[in-house]
Amino acid sequence: MNYLIKGPQSPVQISVHLPASKSISNRILIMNALGDDPQEIQNLADSDDVKAMTSVLCSNDRHFDIGAAGTTMRFLTAFLSKILGEWALTGSERMKNRPIRLLIEALNRLGAHIEYMEKEGYPPLKITGSVLQGGEISLSGGVSSQYISALLMIAPTMEKGLTLHLEGEIISRPYIQLTIQLMKAFGVEVRWEGQTLYVAPQEYKPVPFTVESDWSGASYWYTIALFSSNPEIELLGLFENSLQGDAAGAGLFEQLGISTTFTGRGALLRKHGTKCRKLEYNFINEPDLAQTFVVACVFSGTPFCFTGLQTLKIKETDRIEALKAELRKLGYVINDIGNSILEWNGEQCPPESEPVIRTYEDHRMAMAFAPIALVRPEGIEIADPRVVSKSYPGFWKDLEKAGFAIREQ
């Protein structure tokens, strides 16, 4: 199934109830489960990743299929390694091709017992839960921050705690900080000195918690504001002093001409009329915003050079190649350098006459390209649009409320 999306002729003026942050939701679910007295969590994200996490934590089964939920796979692998019993953890075909070896090796060095059930270095996994000894290990700072967060969250339950040395450049630092701040909210202290994280044996003390709206989901509405004339878009549930790294997107969109005013209810987006001639940015800390800004820049005619994108190749899809392929269909040539840089200098090519944007089982491909409907009179056709359920199930309904016309093809 495809969707043909056409933008409204009038300015986009709407208040949007954004989904809750799945990054916060899944971390809080793990910490809550690790405490002796779990508390109520308000405003959990209604996304595939969080539904998968909740179903496992509330289940009496021992075999779990978490589909394409990457965060859930990493966090549960660590969590189940300390829960007594034998567990099997699998996922979609794409998940079976997403590497997890470095996390498994780290956990096994800390006393876990995890084996590969099929291909070496990849899910599915056989996990024999036990008391983890813990201790001191080293891990590349260039691995997925989800590996580091997974280890940190179970570290207080280890007999010796955890001393984690991060080697080389640390990527996605705000996601690690997010984990540390949430652990602090649940009574656990983490020391981060230089390249080393220290977690002593401690107990989680769960508290009632309300999850903030998702700044990654907000980014698509910023693009809509950019492509709309005289927009006024209120994004409910966003905090000015957010724990989420992707809140940095507001400052970046300021350079493209979109202002953010925080109200008592959230963030109000308007145009201020001035944009930079070229956008240069290192996305090492906010890789999930890369697709949004590539599309936003290309279709606003803003050349760019984006660095720090090395993790994009191991996300839901190879996002670097996916962006190159789909933008070429629309007549734009972007170039990559060393699997970590994307740039565009204005180069164009003949577009396809009836392009259909593939989504590659990647929710962010669908949502990043959807706002193009505002700048293409013929609209934009997107394949497999249901992939948005991974993080923003109500995305298409929210677009319709904003005046977009969506038709099944």
C-alpha cells in the first residue's frame, strides 16, 4: 500500500499532540522494572518499540519476538541477562541483520551467559539469566549509545557495580546523558569523569513519572513550518529544558528561518524570514535528525555539509544510501564521504516522472519525506506508510488535521 500526500493550499495552523518520547519511555520502563516497588508511568509512548518492551515486561513467556524494535532489543538483552531463567529474544529479518556482538561481548565479560541462536554476532539470542558480577570493562565510544545505556541501566544491580571506560570519540553523547539523568530521577548516581563512567551497586527507587513529548517527532513539524507560508504550529508537551538531545533541532531550524517560542503548553513555531546560505553541522549527538535536515535543506534550496553520520548505516536501514537513492528520484544528487558525511552543493539530475519514495522499513524515511507534499503541486507518494507506527502511530491523522490530503494508492 502507498499513500499519495498533497499539502494544503492555506497556511498550516494547528496544535499538535505529539507522541511521547520512546527514548524516555523505554528507559523508564527498564528502570521501573529493576526497582522493588514499580510506580505508575504517565504518557508512555504509543509506539511499536514501547509496545514491544511493555509486552515483554508484562509477559510470563520465555520466548520473545520484538519485531523491528532496535532500542527494545538492546535494552532487553541486558535486562534479561540478569533475570534468572532461560530466555530467547528474536525480531524481524532486518533485526536479525543488525549487529549486536559488542554488547554481547561486554555483557558476557561482566558475567552474563548469552549465545547466538543463528548467525554469529546477530539476533536471535539465547540468554541464561544470572546474577552479574560486574567489574571493569572498556568499550568503544563510537558504538551505538544504546549499548552504553543498556549496560548503565543494569549496572547498579551488579555485585561489583560497573566501571566503563569509553575509548575514542563518544557518539550520541546526549542519549547517554539522558540515561544518566533518568537513573538519577530513580535514585541511582552515575559518575562520568573524562572517558570513564562509574556506577556503584545501588537500588532503584521508582517514582511516579510523566514522559515528555518526542523532540524527534517534533522535527517533521518544523519541516512543515519551513515549507508552509505563514505557519503557526503549536507542538504540545515539549519542554524548553528538555533531557532529549534532539531538542537541539530547534536551534538548527532557527538557522533555516523557523523560530521557537515556548508557551505553558509546549513550543510555538513561526517563520522569522531569515535563513543561512549553507547549513553545516556535526550530527554525532543527534543522528536521528539527519534525514529531517537533509530533506529540509534540499527542498528549501539550502546547501549543506553534515558530518558525524557514521551510525546511520546500522539504523533501521542504511539511511545514507536510502537518502541518496530517494532524493535522486526527485532530481537531487547528494554525496557521501567515508560513510559519515553527507553534502549537497545544489547539484540536480533529471527526476523520475512518477517517483515513489521507498521507506525501507524505516519510520523516519516516511516522516522526513512527507512534508515535501507542500512544495510539490503533484504531491508525494510514499510506500509502506504504516512504518510510522514504530514511533509516531498518529502521524498521518495529524497531517490530515493540518489540512493535508492523503489517499491510498
